[in-house]
Amino acid sequence: MENNNNTFKVINDEGQEILCDILFTFDSEETKKSYIVYTDNSKDADGNIQVYASIYDPKQDNPKLDPIETDQEWKIIETILNTLQEEIKKKTNKPNNENSENSEQ
């Protein structure tokens, strides 16, 4: 994994270099591991952007991505993704002028 701020490059199984965007990273107190959640901006059959997650060591200069090992780890990641998705929905569904009635008085 070659890291450049919010993006990094990986080499896929076919030897192609793929540019990925880092969505977020986090450390889990529960598992004592660091995780990276990212996308290569490809879409699945339904048109949704594909999101991936891996274990990594942020202290390494060129961290290696390791696979998620347990259902517990996937559950932690899914919970965070769902929470973030709900927060984004709340922000995008807010009216632009929440206090417009009060400002007209």
C-alpha cells in the first residue's frame, strides 16, 4: 500500500495499480487493531460504490493491508458505517433554513 494523504495505490491480483480513496481510519479498543475503510470508486451491480475495509498498522511507512479476520470485526465496521450513513442522511435531509420562521419576525 503506497499512501498519499487521503489516497493510496494498491496492486490487484492482475498486477494493475488501483487508486483508492481513504474514507476513514479508526482504532478499536475492543480488538486492539487499526482499520482502514476505503473505496476504489467502482460500482456494484446495483450501482452502489463499493467500500472495503482492512486491518493495517498506521505506524508503518508503507502499511500492508490485511484481511478482516472475524465476524466481530465486521460487525464493528458495519456499525460505524451505518452510523455515519445515518448522520449523512440527517444532514442532507435538513431544511436549508431551519430558522427561517424566526428570522422573519
